Amino acid sequence: MFAHVPPIVNKNGAARERQDESEVAMKRVLVLAYGAISYAIFLGVFVYTIGFVGGFCTPTTLDAVLDDPSPWTIARSALVNLALVAAFGLQHSVMARPAFKRRLTRWIPRPIERSTYVLATNLVLGLLLWQWQPMGGIVWHVEAHWLRVVLWCLFAGGWLAVLVTTCLINHFDLFGLRQVWLYFRGRPYTPIPFVTPGPYRLVRHPLYLGWLTAFWCTPTMTVGHLVFASAMSVYILMAIRWEERDLLTFHRAYAQYRQRVPMLIPRWPVRRNRSVQEQTALGPESTRSVGPMHAASTPHEGSIRGTSTI
């Protein structure tokens, strides 16, 4: 009979394996925390932006009074404000381009690419909210009570449309939480399928339509508010062109969708959309990440950009 020989255990290998598992677990926790913090900052910036544009409950607003209404002061304020909007637009669009995302994910883990986009958007938008310069002057002021009520309702409806639209796309994917949660659970990321729910059957960019409504519907339009709304409107129209160019490059189905559905103004009567192609899943490269304005894997405005979601 041979004596029993106990198996040889590589203690160093077992210890290294436990260490690797611990590092992976820690990395998943950090990724999840990073995404959660980015999203929490977005919520704060989003709520502040509502007050900033509406002129209530925030230390800074678009309608702040200008102490020195000299031509030089107004010109300097206009240049600063336009530079802030340009910085926001540059960050928001450059970071949404597929080529930039490919380079970015060489340096950071792919699951936090969207959260990084959202965080950068929050920081740039926060700078705009902080450094916006008063310009003074009244462009229009509505006196009729009923019309003021209508404009405030449209203002609130615009912000509500922005929020609801992100939920229709997939709110948590748009702002990076779904990506970090799947990574935390050890599950692979799967792109969101291309669907056209609710308002997407009326216009191709209901999210942008919500932003435009919120920016322009006000009973008191100051010069500063007009500059902000005009500059943001120009940027939105430019962003739509860039995003749709990417969508047409990567997805043939979007060309047919664009032919049937108007960009921002609904067509009446509405033609029923029966296309089967709009139920086809789209690959992640064209949309990842995309919109506080904030950042989804669907061929909608939020999916290419993000945030802003705007």
C-alpha cells in the first residue's frame, strides 16, 4: 500500500487569486460610486438650471440687473456669455463624437465613459451658471395675466418634456447609471434598441424641442435671456446636424425615419409610423455613449450627445 500523499497547494497562487478578486470587487465599487456621484451632480445642476432660466430661487439668473449699463459693460458681458455658451457646446459635441470616445476609452474604463461625459457636461454648465454676466434691458414683458399663465405653463412643460423624454429613451442609460450598474453586477452591456415611443413619432428631436420651449417661453424676456436662448438655439440646430450625420453614417434605417418624421415641428395630420426597421437594435458605436443635460444607445438626440443632458 502506498502512503497517502497530500496535494501540493500553491499558497502564493491562491493568495494572488484572492487579491485579484478583491481588486476587481473594489474596482466595481469605485466605478459604481463614480457613476452615482456624476448622476447626483447632474440632478443638482438640472434643478439649479430651471431656477436660473426661470429667474427664481437661485443666486444667479439670466435676468440679473446690470449695475453699469454702459455700452462697454454690455459688450463685455455679451462676449463673456457667448464664450460660456461656446465652451458648453464645444464640450458637449466634441465628447459625443465616436472618434473622441474611442480615444477616451483608451485611458478610462469603458463603463464610466458615459458618466465622464455627464460629469464634464455638469462642470461646464456649472461654470456657465456661475459666471453668467448680467446684461439688463427688457425685450418684452407680458402684462396679461392669462398669457403669463400660459407662458409659465409652457415653461414648465418644456422642462417636463425634457425629463419625460429621457425616460422614454432610457433615463439611466442616458446618464451612465445603467452602464456602471451592469459592470458592478458583472454583466455585459447591451445596447438599447431603436424604438420611436410617443413624441418620437411626432418629431425626431422632442428632447431638443423641450429645451427650446423652456428657453423661450417666459413672460419677461431680458437681453441676457435673449442672448442665452438665441445662442443655445443656434447650438441645438448645429448639434442636430452633426448628430444626424453620425446616425446616417452608421444606420441606414435612420434615413427612412428622417424622411417620415419632421425634425422639431410636428406635421399635421400625423402619419402613422408602421416601419418595422425602427424596431431594429442599433450598435453601441454610433450612440455610445451619448445628454444635464445630459448622456444612450438609441438613435435619438440624447443618444449621440448626451445631457444633458442638452
